[in-house]
Amino acid sequence: GAVVSQHPSRVICKSGTSVKIECRSLDFQATTMFWYRQFPKKSLMLMATSNEGSKATYEQGVEKDKFLINHASLTLSTLTVTSAHPEDSSFYICSASSTQSSYEQYFGPGTRLTVT
Amino acid sequence: EDQVTQSPEALRLQEGESSSLNCSYTVSGLRGLFWYRQDPGKGPEFLFTLYSAGEEKEKERLKATLTKKESFLHITAPKPEDSATYLCAVQVSPDKLIFGTGTRLQVFP
């Protein structure tokens, strides 16, 4: 149980374009979903937290107009990187939690974004 | 400021050589401490949750313990397949985990 998927696993896009990453909880209803960013050999940095049907809460320093988060249902959240630049290249990981799992977070496999 | 520190940054072990990884934390309110395993290019895989000092949990060759200031992940007789980065995270609110930078473990046959 507690499986979270992400799509795509890898994406390459050109500078100035936008890219959407999907995060799905496959076997449970996720009341809260989280988006993290991870640089090589560094730890996970929380970007934003989203609850189903509500606006996302962004961490300090994260541009909400650049990283658009939508949590339209209890099993799906999307992260759209708008007008991507090479410095946005990173490993993006989502996680999901529910009240039934004592707020434990279950992570997706990650999406490697490369902006050329 | 809430802070989580893991040590060592990297650890090389011979197969069968037991050792421990440390996670020390300074947080205003601990709701839970989590251990994850992360393989290269993959998302973290949940291992353990500890909620109170004195608590211990085991899974195969891994055992996690918790005190008021730190947690240890003990690895007994490791195998090469235990090679990974082990992440510690502290839950400070229902919606926030603070991660340490991880310990990269390599186990050689």
C-alpha cells in the first residue's frame, strides 16, 4: 500500500517553455501533497504544500508564479514549471500523506528535469 | 531555528561490518522522526517512524532508536544491497518535514 507515482520520470525542455509534472497517490486518498526539490548530493528542500481544493502554501523563497501547483483531487497534484530556465534543472519529488497514515509522507520516484 | 544534522556524510563498510548512522536534531516541537532510504535517481523509501524517546524499531538488518536529542540507525552485518543514502527527517508540524543531508553508505563485498 501507500504507492505514489510521478510522471514523467525524466523530461528535457527548452529554455522559456513550461513543463508539467504529475503526482498521483495510487491506493489511498491524499489529503495533503508536497513538492520537494533536490540538488545533487543534497537533501530534499520543501517547495510547497497543497491540500485538495485549496491553494498551495509555498515555502519562503519559492516563486509561486513560477512553480504552479494544482491539487484538484484527492489523488492528483501537478507542478508546472513556467518559463523554465537552466537553473530550474533539478530532481523534483512529490509526496503524499493522509489522516489515516498519521501524517506519514510517502514519496514518489521523482522527476529529473533538464532545461537546455 | 529547527535543524537536523546527519553524520557521517559518507560511510564505507566491508560486508558484515556493523555500524551506526547518527541524526541529531534541534527542533521546537518533535512530532515524529522518520528514516528513509534513497537510491540514486529515486525517491525516498520509507523505513521507520519514531515518536518518543526510548522507542526502537527494527526491520531486517536495520534498527532505529530515538533519544531526546538524536536518533541512530544501526546496521548489523550489512550487505552490498544496503548501499544507499539514508535520510533522516523530523516532523515539526502535520505538514512539514525537515530533512538532514543524508549519509551515503557504501558496502563492499
